[in-house]
Amino acid sequence: MNKVVTDADEAIRDIEDGMTLMLGGFGLCGLPENCIAALVKKGVKQLTCISNNAGVDDFGIGLMLKQRQVKKMISSYVGENAEFERQLLSGELEVDLIPQGTLATRCMAAGYGMPAIFTPAGVGTEVAIGKEVRNFNGKDYLMEMAFDADFAIVKAWKGDTMGNLIYKSTARNFNPVMAMAGKITIAEVEELVEAGELEPDHIHTPGIYVHRIFQGKDYEKRIEHRTVRSKE
């Protein structure tokens, strides 16, 4: 099975209006920059995006928000993006804010083939509105449904032609759990090698989860806030 595609445009060729996408990354770290740029160029709309956050105004999912491509954001963090805030407060954008651990576990549940998980996070808060609560051993838990995403789009450091992936440092973040969870998983990598070249013990995402892979280019790898220690 040939999983290698030429570029981001080919990788996202069948993403259509109204679909649900998972996008890896945390802040601006580990973002699938090439695929996001291709989605912006393609102009697909009415998307539901599952991601930790929505980038910033001129980078990441923020670029898609600017073009009104996103109908709904499912995320755990709103800050750093003025356009996100504006669309949320004006009612233009539907937003489902959920605890970060719940976001990760709902991704994991989808990858494991579990329909739902139970978590104490959010019990007794607005997060629990409309959700089933069950008591286990004297403690209440919310039932949260596994995500159902048409595509998962992730970014890795290295990958091979069979789709095996290695992430680097904090860019690992949400990428591994999302890679498991999409009906179709697209991986863009900084370095693409032949099958067998990656050390098996170093692989984070086995290729069985990945359907399309390509070597990306021109990564900016922005930093939201550079903080340095003052000189002695």
C-alpha cells in the first residue's frame, strides 16, 4: 500500500465542506502548517475543528478563522487569538470548550474504539450541562463521547513510507492521540525516509494508523512568547 503523497494539496484533496477535522498541535508547537495552508487555499467551509486551541490571528487555525472556514471549534483554550474571541462573542462561531484532559481522552477513546469515557472533570459545572452523570464508588463522573472525526491531520519530525512516525520533544503533544483517532489520518513530516530506517523502539505512532504521509517544507515553527533569563 503506497501511503506517500506528493504534497499537502494532494493529501487534503477529498476534504469537503462540513467535515470534522482533528488538527494536532499545542499553542503553535507541532502544527501541521502545510496542511492548514492547503486548507486555506482550497477554501473549504463549515468545518468543525477539534484542536487544543486555534492558533493566533495570522498563523495556524487562525488563518482558517479569518476566512470564515470554521463553523465550530472544539478546544480547551481560547486565548492568544483576537479573531477567535471576536467571532465567539458575536455568535458567529460555535465553540465547545472542554477540559484539556477530557479533550485528550476523547481523542484516545476514538483511537481505542471506545464509544465513551467517564471523567470527574467538569462535574457540577457548565461543562456537565446536558450530559449523563453516573456515580461510581460514591463519586460522580460525566459521560463524555469519543470524537468522530472524518480526518486527523498531524505533524511529526520523522516518518517513513509506511507511515510510522516519530515526534520531537514538546511537538509530540496532541499529535499521537489524534493520529489514532481519525477515519483518515494525514501526516506531514519534516523528514521522510524509507521503511526500515527508523529505529522501531523510537516510533511513537505505528504506521497502521496513518493513511497518507508527505514531506513538508518551509516550517516556521513559531514561538508564541519567547521568554529568556536576564543576564547576571
